[in-house]
Amino acid sequence: MKRALLMLTALLTLTACQDRNAASTDAETPAQSQTDTPEAQAPETETPATETPDAATQETATGETPAGETAATTQPGAVPSGYTLVAPLGAQPVREFGAAPAPALEEGKDYYALIDTNRGQILADLYEEETPVTVNNFVTLARNRYFDGLRFHRVIEGFMAQTGDPLSADESKKDAWGTGGPGYSFADEFRTSLTFDAPGVLAMANSGPATNGSQFFITLAPTDFLNGRHTIFGKVVQGQDVLAKLTRTSDTSSGQEVPIEGATPDRMLSVRILTKG
């Protein structure tokens, strides 16, 4: 029961808050992309919050760098063998748009996201056939270097790692992290064949129906309570160990989500789009 409640609380916070009127990130905040947090019945935020794990799981969530961990990565790594880089659209990040992107995916292409972080590299298979609108949005933002330098502003042990807020590029805007977006929103693409049945699932954070923007999360454990609430658009195929190294920024062992004092959020150095085959 306790885990279920924690998950509910985290789920509420996972909603993407695209509207800064909400005072809490645990509630449906329109501008914040969050996943519902498990258990605590915090006010729903329009940003999906992933469920927060129970106390036992949370014991390992700290803001400290694990002993023996290698030095932080400072530059994006090489493109894995067998993949082709899709050229970026510019040299500098573009983070303001007036409308959702027009369809630009090439038919027959198998798309992947190469996410380089200061903890290492993550490769994710994107579901362009199942959720073409969401993947097209992600690919377009990535090719505009939108995600470069953004932080994993919300990471909860046993739940998920959330990122994609353009405001997180600026430390001075920390109080507003979780409320930013690209300047537009688009509809959900729920698919019964895609479920939160394992860690490493990529999905959109939101602040309610049809409020997807740029914030997304990667699950750190199965989170089936999120099924039908967040659009799944990919799955980690390499770099699952990197997720384990990300600094946990929030703790939910008390039944409520509480920031971990002294935790320094990790960053995405770059997000590149690849194709295979």
C-alpha cells in the first residue's frame, strides 16, 4: 500500500507543468513535465510524475557521487558502429518555437537517439512507427540542439529521470525548472502495445491530456501505473548503467517528494539523432 501511494505521488509530479500557475511540482503544473509520483496523494500536476518508490528503495537515493565512480564525461562520445548520424539543423541550440514541427521523418528509416550525459552515453531506439508524431517532435528538437546542456532536473530512485526543460539550462531559473517547454503542445499517442513494463522506457511528461512539449523521462523501474497517462516513444538499448549513475535529486521515502539537499543535477551534453540500416 505504501509503495502504491508513493507511486501515485510521484506520478502526479511527473506531469509536465506547462503552466507556471501551479505552485507545486507534485500537482499538475502546466509548464512542468513530470511523471506521477507513487503514493503520497499530492495535488495532480499536469506534468506526469512517475511514482515514487517506497522507503526501502529510497535508501539508496542520495545526491552523492558513488564511491569509485569514474570522472565525469565532458564531451559527447563517438557514434556507435553501424549507425548513421542525421545532420543537426544548426550549430547553436534553438529553444523557442511558434508551432509544433511539420512531419520530417523519412519513411523506412529506423531512428535512434544518442544521449550523451556527463555520466556517459545512452542509446535509445525510437518508436517512429508506433508514435510518429512524438518521435518527429523529439527528432526535430534534437536536430535543433534543443536538449544540449539541459539538466536531469528530477531524478527519483526506483522511479524515473526527467529532463527536457529548456529552463534547466539556466541555474538562475532553478525555481522554475520543470515548467518550461518549446512554445507549443501536441496530442498524446497512447498505444496498448507499449507499456511501462521495464526500466529504460522513454516517455513524455505532461500536464494533462494533449499537453506534450519537450520534457520527457526515462524509467528506472517498471511503472505500470503510468500506462495510458504518458506517451511512450522509445526504449534504452545501450547505457542502462548510465541511468544508475545519475544523481538522485528527490527523495520520497517519507511519502512526499522532498529535494535532496546538495544534489547537483546531471546534464545532457548533447542529443543526436541516428538511423540504422
